[in-house]
Amino acid sequence: MDAAEPRFVVVAKLSDLPDGGFIRAMLDHHALVLARSGGTVYAFQRTCPHEKADLAQGRIEAGRLICPRHLASFDLIDGQVSRGWKLDALRLYPVRIEGDDIAVDGEAVRQNPPGGDRKVWDLTAR
Ligand code: FES
């Protein structure tokens, strides 16, 4: 494989991700979330850049991911946070759909890793 060629890794089945749905996925021990909205599948870091809420418990509205804990929102094109927040951008990763497979760019994940999931705030556990 050409070193410059992105390496896409199958992480889930498209048939397991209904429109409007979120699922958790792992790629090389990195915790990701896959979300499907309006026919597009997004891959991004599991934990919120603010205080590590589990973004698999968020929602998508008008092209923005809304964190379930304090409601910061992130642009699903460039990851930029909503006004008024001083946070790192959401780490988003290229996705390729191959039949029923959802593949994520493993090189992008390795070069800009999403961080661990040890401190995830699980809002369903309260
Ligand atoms: S934990 Fe996501 S906005 Fe605070």
C-alpha cells in the first residue's frame, strides 16, 4: 500500500446503524462513535472535548452534534464548537461505505487519536 493512501478499516455494519442512530465502535483501541444522519455516516471521538460526556448519547440537529451533558454543539464538517465555548474541535474521521460495511480511515485516527474512554460520563448511569 502506498504510504500516502488512507487505510480504511471496517468497524461496523451499515445495517446496524439506522438513520438518526448512534453506535460505539473501536479502531485499534481508540473509542469512536458512528452516527447516521440524513443519509451521511459520521465518525468522531467518543468523549466530549469539554468534560468527556459520552457523545454516543448525543443527538444531531441541522448538521451539528449536540453533547448530552452541557449541550455544546459541534459542526460535523470541521468539528468547530458552538460560539461561547473555548474547546478543541471535535475530532472527525473520514468514513467510507462499502456495501454494508462502514470503514473509517485508520491512518487519520492514528495521526489524530481521539483519546481514551476511561473517564467517559455515562448519563444513563445516574
Ligand atoms: S461534557 Fe460536553 S459540553 Fe460539557
